[in-house]
Amino acid sequence: MNQQISYPNLVSREAGVNTERKIREIIDSINSLTHQTASNTTAISNVKVPSYTEISNNLQIGGAAPLDLTGLQGGSGAIYAGTHADRLSSNVSTSEGVLYYETDRNMMYYFNGSGWIYLFGDPFKIVSPSVNALNGTMTDGDIGFAIQITDEGNIVYRYGKLLFSTVWKYESGGPDPVGYIDVSGLVVNGILGIVGDSLGMKDDGVLIKIADRGNVVFSWNGAGSKWYYVSGGPCPIAYADITNLITYGMFGLSGDSLGVKDTGLPIQITDRGNVIYTWNGTNFVYTSGSYYGLTQSGLAALSFVGGALTVRDDGVTVHITDYDHYLIWVGATLNWAWLRPPDDGLSAAGPIHFEAAPTAGVWHLYDGATVNYLKPDGTTGSVALGTIANSYFRQ
């Protein structure tokens, strides 16, 4: 709030009117300065100070107030701006120290006296079919230039030295979504589609996602020239294909059997109730899920990942439909046991009285017949029933 200084009543008559007038003029000047200071403070507080980012964006090409450097052109230290094609034309000075900003690729170059040298820039966005042509224009002056492959999971490759060669080296991004059938060709032809550019050390770390195999993600190991499992899945697979998967690996490549590199890979066995097994480096081991729809006659020959059930199958559960019992495989004993809950374990129990007949197929009336029942180990036994009115036997 702006406070005014009041005129004091301190001047005596003996002092005279001139003295009183001077005092009033001094007070008026002070009040005027106080009012101006308050107004200026209010005005300054209402001024919006732009941030560094706003200033930077406004000064760039395409901004609200682009910085005009055209007056600096002509000789050493000059700065030019234009397209990539213009930089390579005769219209641009090639004096040493000249800078050139490519407006169509957002890259900065300078001329070192004998050639153009890449300085900096954002990864140039490009589609894979155009990379081969771009590669034909690259020179050692372009070392450091990066490309972002927009149709290959936005993976980024940077042009640089590897041993005695100048190549595109994987830097970041991905995974690149590919189909299972395309992976073998990818190994031969490379990610970028450059003629004769098979995968190697330069591609170390590049990620692919197999869209038709449960979106499992693999990473290329350049030193070992192998794909290593990273994440994703489970990969849906039929029981009959598991042996080939173990022998030839995820991508069916010769000599590429499953191993330590595939540790953690989960599979979902589509014709075994979609139970999930996970590769531990040497074997598939049970992870989760139950197999419903199995009859007792199929239990003895049941296999999930090839061969007889072993410790690796510990915990897998099945539902025996013709006896309506649930069993769990116990790896420690290599045998089946009741799964409780939900199974009540009443197999071979009786007599049990009901006012009405229980579910057909799993209970048998005490009518003098000989009937089979399921044991907790998955085998069956038989018993001759007596005749007890209104009583039933749990099979």
C-alpha cells in the first residue's frame, strides 16, 4: 500500500511562510517518488521472464524469433544454413572454419580445409529401405552421424570406427518387431538392409521382438554371434514342437540349440492346458498352470516337455475328468498325490448316504457290483460292493 507523508504543523509564525513552503515542497517530492517506486514494482512483477528453453526454442530455425546469422557469412568463421544438397554444392564457401547447418537433417558440419566434418545433431529419422542409399554417400567426415530407423522400432545406429572399418554401430532403441520367419534372414542381411551387411560385432545389443512368438525379446550378442533371451512371452508352442525347439533353438538356426543364452525363456504348451514351463539353461521346468481334460488312461504316458515326468515337472497339476479328481506331481517322490484343495480325497470312501444320487460317473450305488476307483498315485483299484440301500461309493 502506498502511504503519503502528511504535512507537519511544526512551523511557527516567526519562521515565516517561505520556510513552511519549502518543507511542503520537500514532502511533495518524497510522496511523488514513493508513488513512482510502487508503480514500477507492480509493473516489474507482472513481466514474464522467459525460461532458457523458451529462449532457445524461439532463437532456433522455425522459432518465433530465429537468430539471424547471415551477416556473418563470407570467409573463415562464416555460418551457413541450408539443405544437405546445398552443402555439397559449389554455392557454399569452403574456407577453413566455415560452419554449415543442414536444415533438412538438423546436422551441423564444419569445413576443416580439405573436407566437411560432422559436428553434432539429432539422429536423422529414416526408413530402412532408404538406408542402403544413404550408406553409399557416407565418408569418414560423417563419423558420429546417427540415424533412427522409424520402421524398425526406432532403433538408433551411429556411423563410426570398428577396428579398421567404418560401419554403422547399434547405439540404442528398439526392440525391432519382426516375425519368427524373418529372423534367419535378419542374421544374414543385417538390421539396416545394407547389401552384404550381416549381423556382427557392430550390432551388439540390438533388440528384436518376435511378434508371433508371444512377443519374446532377444538381444544380439556380437561376440558370440548369438541371440540372447531378454524378456517377454510366454511363447505358445505345441507339445510336438518342443523337441525341435530344444535342438534348434528359438529361431531354428543350425547349431543354435537352447542353452544358457536362452535362460528365462517361458513357453506355453497349447495342447497341454496352456501350462507354462521356463528354460533354466539346461532344461524346461514347470512354472504355472493346470492341465484339465485328461482321463486316467492317459496319465501314465503324460509328458509335458518330452520324456517321462521328473523333478523338472514338480508342482504341475492335472484334472482326471473320468474320476473328477485333482492330482499334483511331486518331484521329490516322482509320483502323483491328491491336490488339496480342491480335491476332497474321498476316493474309495463309503458307504456314504445321500437322499439323491451324487454326480454321475464318480459315485456308484452299493448294488453288489465290482467298481474301479482312482488312487492318489494316479493308478486305479477295484472293489466289490455290497448292497446297502441309499448308499454310494466314491470312485
